[in-house]
Amino acid sequence: MRRLAALRQRLLDLELDGLVVTSPENIRYLSGFTGSLGYLVIAGDAAEILGDSRYWLQMEAEAPAFRLMPSGPSHGLWALVAERIKALGLRRVGFESQHLTFDQHQRLSSALPPEPTLVATASLVEELRIVKEPEEVELLRAVASIAGRAFDRVRAAIRPGLRERDVAFLLEQTFRELGADGPAFETIVAAGERGALPHGRASDRVIQRGDMVVVDFGATAAGYHSDTTRTIVVGEPTPEQARVIEAVRQAQLASMALMKPGETADAVDRRAREALAGEEHAYGHGLGHGIGLQVHERPYLSPTDHTALRTGMVITNEPGIYVPDWGGVRLEEMVLITDTGPEVLTSASWEIGVG
């Protein structure tokens, strides 16, 4: 299995005998198991999945390449992890420091004799997940299509008198009708002055004619997520609304043109900020993020991420302008990095006016 082989090479490079995997997304990526509780122990030729009786049949079905090591009750899982570390003769064992809690680390270390050393690791599996395999790209393309079609259906129903939460509910309902498992995150609908809140939760605020509305939405299916943002105006946009939306769009296009192999994440972020240099209330958040089994994953389009972009990465691009007491604009696309340049995976309508 390619993913396990790549991980084992990383363990060799770090002089680790094995790795305990606890992140649900990383467990799914490596084994296929989609349940909510289970752990992997990977070492040399060993690939084991540990779980309690609620998941034994599911583990056998979803993770056939892994040897099932059944535990008793779930509270005995850490003792079983320790037992497998000892049985496999592992001396330097990595653990996922970004996912293992202090309490879990204490329970595992207390069940081990002094000889095995637990070594903190960070992002070993996440580094493998940065570049998507062709089948992952197709899953992302499919879930982005579901979300886009749902938005196009719901945007036609947006009118004065609806609440923000009504729009969010309609979107999430339509995701499921079109085949998604549900929303990828809590849908953001922020109308009028509330658009200045980059992560404004959908509220009871009633949408009025003339409102500019930021809608940030995503669906999830087969474990993969989408993320799209559109800004619309209920009625005819004012000249200032149209100007700000166009300024954000041009910053997005300018930075998206850099999203190709060899460019760095921070350079793409910088290009968007340069394009909005004259805007007093330009965005303060990162320009974008990787997306896949998690909504936010590496790499990040930000001033501090110098990752070189590679073919197969899928990254969002979402500049914005947020003006207190006036409103906000954000536009977001999911972008696939290809040998020939950026390919936009999101398909939601760009039409501004509704209602």
C-alpha cells in the first residue's frame, strides 16, 4: 500500500521503530476505517488497528490491510496499545503530538516499561495528505459540485424577509438532497453590517432589500469536504457594493494566477494583499488553506507558510474586505494545482444580484 510505504520511509528517516496514529482523519487516510474510536500501530512490516467490540466488524470490512487487535471495553485501549508496542519490540515510538492529549499520553506512558521511548512527532501523515491522489481529487470535485448546485438552487429563493438561519438551513438541507452526508462546517450567512464578521454565524437577523450577504458554505461526502464563499446583494448593488466586490475578485484572480507548481504559499498570499493595498479594511486572515479529509489542512496561504506548491494540491483562495458598520465581501474558490496552472473546482454561480 503506497500510503503505508511512504509513511514507513518517513519513520526510517526519523529513526523511529513505529508510530501510534490517533488522529481520526489520519486513521481513515491510512487504513480506510471511518469509525469514531480506534488507533493504529504501524512498524516495520506490522500494520495493526486496535478497537473495542463496537467497531470490530467495521474495522474488518473497512481496513482489510490491517491486522485487527481487539480490546475489551474502550477504556482498555491504551493498555492494549502499550501491549502491542511491547510485543512488537519497539524502542523508539512516535506519537502524534498535535492529536494526543496530555491525559492520553500519561495513560500510555504509565502502561509502558521504561525502555520504550515515546517520541513526539508532528504532521508525519499530514505531509503525505498535502498532495491529493487522483481519486481524492475526484471526491473533492464531486463534493464541490454538490455544494455549488445546492447554492445555485437556494440563491434563487433568497429574498427580503428570510432570516440568515433560514438560508443556512435551506443550504444544508439541499446538500443532503443532492447526495452529501451533510455540511462540512457550520454554514456562515452574514447580512448587511454583519458581513464585517469573517466568521459570522447565521443568526435571526432578517435579510432586507439592499443587504449585501456573505454566504460561506461547504458539504461533506465520503469523508471529503468542500468550502466556497459567495457574496450577493439582495436587489441592485450600489456603486460602492459593486466596487468592493470587484476589488476582491481582482485580488483573487491576481493571486490565483500564481497558484502553480514551484510558487510558494506565502508568495500567493502576498500577491492578493498587494492587489488590495489601497483598501483600508482588507482581510487580516490567511488567503487560503488546503482542504481534503479536513476543512482546514496544510498548506496554508499565509505570510508564514513557505511551502512550495505542487501538482495535486487542493487549496482555497478567499480574500475579503470587512468594513465595520457597513458589511463585508469574501469570495472563495477551491483550486487544484496542475502542471498547466490552477484549476477551479468550485462551480457556484457568480451572479451578484438576487431577489
